[in-house]
Amino acid sequence: MADTGTVHGVATTGWDGRSDIKTSTIRADTTSPTTSTLRALWGDGSSVWAVGDAGTIIRYDGTTWRSVPSGTTYPLYGIWGSAGNAIWAVGASGTACYYSGSLWTCGAEFSGAPTAIGISGTSKNDIWAVMSGSGQPVWHFDGTMWRGTMIPGVTSLSAVQAFSPTSVAATSPTGDVVLYDGTTWQVAMPKVSGQPLFGLWGSSATDYVAVGQRGQIVRVRGRTPTVLTKGKSDNITAIWGASEMDYWIFTEGKLAR
């Protein structure tokens, strides 16, 4: 990927979901209002939000990215909302921030101050957050409080997507995907990737795209992983999709489409 120089830190990439990202189609989409490294993004159909280091939150209205005060200086690594006026962002030292439509408020929601690295849900009363280096790598919010869960053999997860209350998937730095069936969490077989995975997005636990180290993009249909790209110089740190053929991807310091 070529460096456009328009977005500092982590940049958005448009991808059609079908093939490798071609350098011949690279173009600048927008300019970031921050010099902080960005870590994750989420959209609600009318806006796209991104979060990152030093409590950075920026919002894209379809034309321009603008900075929004967060109320914290801790790095933020994940963002998800059930609506445009009900958005959560999570990060270091057990931090969770909530946006009600006008202001962001932040506090320590996860006991033991683990690093919350990703978040997703199906409603305001069914939200999952995943942790890095924690005895309880998965936490669930039921609309009232957060509760942690242990997964045998798993201490770190890197991203999560909830497809339904009984179907959730999370990626790990070991290249595994861990699946929840409404009762238990277990590691998906076969192994999805030999590279660390940092994000995933899809329509179900049997149809999704996982992204990770050195530009790896893996499409999983059923239980079969297919590597679409690999061996790039940039890590892909996050993915979010508007549809099966319209994905936004974060890479480190580069912008491509």
C-alpha cells in the first residue's frame, strides 16, 4: 500500500470484500483532525466514529472528520453502539465511555483495571467486551452491570462481534477465533490464521472476515478459512462493514481503496 500522507496513525480503507487491495486504486478519502493513533471504528448509517490513543474520539458526518471531547486521556481501543445516541467506547485501565447523544462520560467499569480491547453487542442490554492479558478475557453487560467470564486456555482477545444473543465471535493474538453459542465459549477449528488477528466483521459466526498482522485478510465461510491477502507491510488493526461488499479497514499509517 502506498502512503497518502493524509491520515496520521491509522487510516480508513475502503474494500469491496472480493479481492486483494490494489495499489493502483489507492486514493485519499479524507483528512484526520488528530495526530493520535486511531484504534477502532464503528458506524450507525449516518456517522462513523473512531477512537484511539490519549482518549481520542473523532466523528465522520459523511463529509468531514471532527474531534469530539471524550473526558479521558486513557487510550481507547474499541467502540460500538446500539444506536447513534447509545455508544460505548472501551480502553486501558478498565475504562468504559458512554455517549448518550450529546456528551461522552467515562469511568472505570471493569474490575481489576484490565485493558478492554474491543466491544460489540446486539442491543443496549446485550453487550460484550474483550480484554487483553486478563483472567477474565470476556465481559458481558446486561443493561445494568458488567460481569467477567473465564475461558479455559484463553487470556487475551483482540476484537469481538456479536451476531445475536446466542452467537458471538472474538479474535485472538494467537490467530484463533473463539465462538460463543449462548452457553459456552470455545476455540473454533480449524485455526483461522497463523498470524495474530486484530479484528473481524461479518453477518454470522459462519460468514465473516478476520484481519490482522502483515495485512492478513481471511474470509471464513462455514468453518473454512480462506486467506485473501497476506505478506503486506502494514498491520490491519480493525474492520467494519456497511454490507457484505462494502468494508472499512484501518491500517497503520496508510490509506487505500
